[in-house]
Amino acid sequence: MSMNYSKKVMEHFKNPKNMGEMKDADGVGKVGNPVCGDVMHIYIKVGKKDGKEIIEDIKFQTFGCVSAIAVTSMTTLLAKGKTLEESLKIKRDDVASALDGLPPIKMHCSNLASEALEAAINDYMKKTKKKGN
Amino acid sequence: MSADKIYMDSAATTRVDHEVMKAMQPYFSEDFGNMASLHSRGREAEHAVEKARRDITKKVNGKDHRLIFTSGGTESNNFVLKGLAFAKKDKGHIITTKIEHDCILSTAKWLEKRGFDVTYLPVDREGFVDPAELEGAIRKDTIVASVIHANNEIGTIEPVRELGKVAHEHDVLFHTDACQSFTKVPIDLKKDNIDLMTINSHKIYGPKGVGGLFVRQGVKLEPLLHGGGQEYGFRSGTVNVSGIAGFAKAVDIMKDKHVSHMEKLRDMLIDGALKIDASWLNGSRKQRLCNNAHFSFSHIEGESLIIHLDLKGIAASTGSACSSKSLEPSHVLTAIGLKPEEAHGSIRFSLGKESTKEEIERTLESLSDAVETLRKISPFKR
């Protein structure tokens, strides 16, 4: 294998969680660029729990390398069930450590899923005419 | 290799053949002499090296050439460009192409920084260099034209005979890097108008760390390595006797039947893979290395594909093994006109003489599964 990926990365690559498109999403976040070899789409469905808005459901689609796929899968797992406020706090480093680390060369280019999540939440806020963070 | 593992990366490197190992064995602990020594142990070593030199030279009709043994393709390619450049009194001009191996391109760039001019010839969609383009690039101060014999990524075999002819008509030296094609494509140094040629051992079941540069007699090269004056003064350093003996054996055991065997399986792999939706072959279908199949699949990324196949025991590559850790799209795929996103979705299979029909069948099955899985994850619509 050309890269030393952690076991967790490989698990998520082999069996990605929350994979697929969401037709009736409340918010959609798209990041990346096919030129660089990574594109990530995150779809969220927003619900309410104890008076707070939470990510009730989340799906993703990714074009990219092993780590790009694992990172998006892990991000959806971290965000699912959390409040929007909590979800916005999920950053690249949190995703990388939840995956037991990423190869250094992959830290920046393919670790974009938290930004896709943020974009999806902002999209939802915009649609519902609330202000983003 | 274990029975359930399939090795489809022979363009990166090959295992050392048992016969090659046997040929190398005596020169480690028994006939260990230094070929520069005057005593009999030294002469045994010298005998082995000179026999290897003759045998390998014969393979390519190199009557007018000297074979200088080196540490491999990278050294030979560094040596040829730097050696020619610094053998001149004045700075001059070098012609090469956009699809060379990194060891030519990086050397050319290094020479540019030191005042030499370099022209990088374009290639067409299939990766061919046009002899007319070469002719157009030649200047009065052109020192050498260096064109890869067969491309390491997409397998296109260049029209070296025509390119060499053009170079010679203008009194320009012609060099070709034959690391991928040596013993797989017939080469006749004289008829093919080749003055200098790079070869190596570890892609044809020989040991790593051995290669060579054919130099037509009378061509002046400044050595990279100075010292005891070995290899006709072109390359100092104690000669790698066991490696060279192994290299010669590797050349000896590579036969036409291996080439046609690989060709047959290659065609089976190409025909099968192209049945996958939104796929295409890169490089030329006809003028193609016997062991190379290079594909692009829309909407998915190459590394993911490689790792999916790796999980199923199949070793393939995204292109040049050297660049597998870099994130840039391949310079070769860019040069044949692929968009970056298309270049990212590419994979190279390179067969070996031991590849089997069953392995191709299993590869095709796994390839089709992996492409489908990744397309399900991909946001891009078919």
C-alpha cells in the first residue's frame, strides 16, 4: 500500500457510513475541486430535540482518495444527532483524530469534510433566513 | 508470490528470477574479486563482467557502442544529459519531451538552472512524439535529443527510428530511455539511429541497483563519478559484479514467447476493462508495450481504486511508482490532454511473464466491482 492508513481509515473506506444522496435535504454543502482530486457533498436533515435544532439525518457523497472517503464518512458519524451549534465546532483535527490520524500529505487536501458540513449548515440557515455563524 | 495475490505492477519492478539469482550467487562469497585487481580473483570478476557486457550488447546490435554499467536507469539518464552538457565548452540546447520519466525531466530542469536551454516536445493524444516537431525544435547549438523509447505510464512506443533519423540529419545526438522497453521491444542500435540508450535490470527479473548506458564510440561524455577510472573512465567505482552477472542472465532468459504471452493477456485485459461503462484506454492500442494497460474511469479517483483492488489482493498502480505519494495529476496524462479530474481517475496494470489468464479474469471481476462501488459513493452523475 502506498500510504500508511490507520485501521479506522480503512474501515471507513471499506464500509462508509451514511453514504448516498439525500433528495429532500434541508441543507447541502459542497466543497473541493475535481482538479485537485477531491469533491465532497454533505446533505443534512434538521430536526428538533429539547427545543434545539439538531442534525437528524446526514448523508454524503465523495469523489476522492481513501482518506477523502474516510474523512467524510467519519464527519457524518460525528455530526449525526448533534445540535447545529455543536456540529459547527467539528473541525479538521477532530475528524483526523477520530480516525486515529491521517498521513501528513493528506491532512490538508483531503480533510475537507468538516467544511462541507459547515457549508451544509450555513445553507440550511440561509434557506430558513437565519444567520450563519 | 502467494497463490491468491496478483501482481499487476511489473512496470514498477519485478521479482528476481531464480535463474538470475543462481547466476549472481558465485560473485558474493566465492568469486568476490575486484575486477580491477591483477590477480586471478580479479580476472574471474573481469571475465564475468566482460561476458555480460558482450552478451547484453549483442542483444541490441551494439557493434559501434560501448555499454557502461551504472546503478540503474536514474543514474544513466542523469549521466547522459549532464555528461553531454558538461562535455561541451559552451552552454547549449537540449531537446526532450513532456512525457519523460522524472529522472530525465528533473535533470533537464537542473541543467536549465545552470544556463542550458531545454525544449520539451509535446505529444499527441496517444502519446506520440512527431518527428516533424523534433525537426522544428533543432537549433545550431542543440546537443542531444532525448526521447523515451516506450512510456512508463501509458505504454506508447515512440517512433525512435524516425526520430533518430531526424536528429542525425541535423548532426544532433539521439538518446533514448529504454527502461520499460528493453527486451520487450526489438531494438537495433544501428538501424534505429540510437547513439545513446539507457537500460536497467530490475524491470526484467534482474536485480535492483544495476543499469547501463550504451554510448556510441567517439561520443564525449563528462563522467558523473570520478575516481579509479573504471568503465573506460566513464564511471569510476568498484564494479557491481554480481549485479551485472544477474543483469546479463535476465536479458538472456527474456524471450519472444514471453512477449507474445504478455501481449495476449494485455489484450484480454484491455478488451475486458473497456466493457466497463465510461472507461477508456490511454496510449496507443497498436504501438503499445506488451505488458501495459492504462485506463481511465470517469467519476472516480485512482488511489481509491488501487486500494480497493489491493484489498482484493491485486497490486496495480496509479502511474509511475515514484509519484504514487505525490498528489499532482501525472505530467504524462496532462501532456496527452487529459483534464486533471480525468487524470485522477486512472490506473495502470503492468503484466509480467508469469501472469495468467485466470489472474486477468479475477482482475477484471474485481476491477468492475471496485469501479461500481466507488461510483456509488461519487457525487458525479453518469
